[in-house]
Amino acid sequence: MSISENMKLSMQKSSWIREMFEQGQRLKQVHGEDQVFDFSLGNPIVEPPPQVYEVLLRLLKEDPQGAHRYMPNAGFASTRDSIAEELRHETGLAFTAADVTMCVGAGGGLNSLFKALLDPGEEVLVMAPYFVEYGAYAQNHGGVLTVADTDESFQLDLEQIEQKLTGRTKIVMINSPNNPTGAVYSQELLEALGKLLAEKEKEFGHPIFLVSDDPYRYLIFDDLVPGNIFRSHLNSVMVTSHSKDLALPGERIGFIAIHPEMEDRTDLQNALALSTRILGFVNAPALMQRILPHLKGVRIPSESYQHLRDIFYDGLSRMGFEICKPKGTFYIFPKSPIPDDVEFVKQALAENILLVPGSGFGGPGYFRIAFCCTEDLILRSFPRFENLARKFGLVG
């Protein structure tokens, strides 16, 4: 069988996370579960809040007639109206149910949005480091991924962004809190970005959509107040899921929200309703949609992840690893002690530590740690990390 060249390329680019995860499964069979330190996959270890189970059981018992039938492609009106109400409260903007499209996780939402917006050859500008599958999502719909570097603290570099914007740029995508770095963008920075995009829209004569991939938006640390794209740019769209804040990654439930003052937003609303159907999603999972209006304000406490971040950050910093302290998510992105981050990750594997090289995120010279794990696993891994630190001359 000969698979497509595009798929071969996509498999090469996106293989690192899954490859390390699968390596971990093999190592566990050889050495035992407790002797392998797997920080490769961003798979939440915490269980969903108890309210999720309570609502699910109640809805299953009620089981109204027709609850599992088809619905409008954009989702249940009651669910979308509930989300619009939350967005009105968050932003002060006049969101309605029509501005919300339910989607099959954030990945499904981004594909639906790219299908609705992109013509062949149009560009999607992302900020490095970035989630590697963005490139595949753009390619799925004829788009071309372009990349701007961030600064030394992984914050937006507006000069870099301006240099990368062209007449073919259709989408500028951000991810804050960021996977893999944990960086969080301020409102001031987003407003500066919005001003730049508005200027370029006039120069190029067409809209540039600011898209925020927001599945980690509630995993913020240190009482930080994150920025909001809807307050920074008129042509803005948020794509999010409840994989992290409700610990429901396997349920694939999220939504797309369009700025309620966007010009011609009705066209985009209708396009999203069609794109989610013709991509084969049809609509977001019915049962998961039904639980959301009953879970307003319910989410995993970010303090639990902040505690794990502090343990990891403090421990690795004492060993000599250079780290920009993450302000959100459940990832740390330390600098590799050698320029070849892939080789460093291979050396870590010899210590039964599973990491992901920064090269897999367009950030060579770094490596990613996913700390959605137990405190015990982190503490037991420290002697192995100390072996690495000594090996590469970080400690005496």
C-alpha cells in the first residue's frame, strides 16, 4: 500500500509525542510501571469534577425523547445560548447563540474554521514554539503554515509578526496559555497585536482573522489575568474545548465563538455550520452538549497544577536547568543543556525519562515536560534528572 506523500510528511512531523508515549509503554513492560517516568503526553490525570458525573446521571435518568437524534449542525440552541451568556459576562460584548458553533474538541473546531476560511495558498501565521498539528490542519484545507519566532520569554514579537505578514495571510493564530511553553499573553500585548492586524487589513485590503486556540484558558497560575482576543481585534475567533478545564479530553466537546461585531459574521456562522458537517463531524457529541449549561463556573482548580509546576520548576532549577517559568497549562519547556535537543531526549530515555524534543514544536534547543501527573512521579524522577544534569555538566 502506498499512502499519500502529504500523509507521510504529516506523520514524520507529528510523530514525536506519540512515539515517546509508545516508547514509555514498552519501557513499562520491561522495567515496571514505577520505574518509568513518562512526561510525554498532555493527558490530564485528574478526574472530572464530581458535578460532571452528577449532571450526567441526572440527564441519563431523565432521558427525554429524541435526546440522541440529529440536531442543527451548529449544536443545541440552548447550549449555544448558555455559552453566549458566559461570553457576554466575560467580555461585555453582545454575544448571541448564533455566534457560537459547537465542535468536536478544539482540533475539530480549528479544522472546521480553516475549512470555512481558507482558499488554496492562503497563509496561517503561527508563533513558535507551537502545537505541531497546526501545520497539518492548515494543509488539510489548502493553507500554508508560516511561522514567526517569539522572544526569549516566549512572548509575542510584534516586529517578527509584522515581517511575516503578507497579502496572503488570512489567519494569525495564537495559543495562550501556550503549549508547549506555558506562556500567557497580556491584554496590552494582544491589543498591540490587534492594532497591527487592523493596519495590515487596510494595507492588504482584506480581513486578517485573529484565531485563539484556547483549551488551556482556565489553567492560569499566580493570579495572572490573561488577555482576551475579543477586546483586541474585530475579526477574532476563539476555538476552545473542555478537555482540560473539565478533564474531558476523550469526550471531544468544545465550541467556536465569533466576535459579535465582526462584519459579515452571518456568512462565517453559516460556513461553520456547513463545514462541521461536510468534514464528517456532523455535530458535536449530543450528551456532552447537554451537560454544559448545568456546569457554568465548574472547572478543575488550577491550583493543583500550579503546585506541580512549582515542584518541577524549583527542582529542575536547583539542578541547573534553564527554564522560563510557565504561567499556565501543565507544561514546562526547559532549555536543553546541549544544542541537539533530540539527542538530549534520547539520553533522557536511557534514564527511563520520557520527554518530547522542542524540535517537534518548532522550538529546537528545548524540550517539553508534561506535568499532568502525580506529585510522587515528579519527586521520584528527580534522581534521574540529577544524573542527566551531572552528565551534561549542570551540577558538580
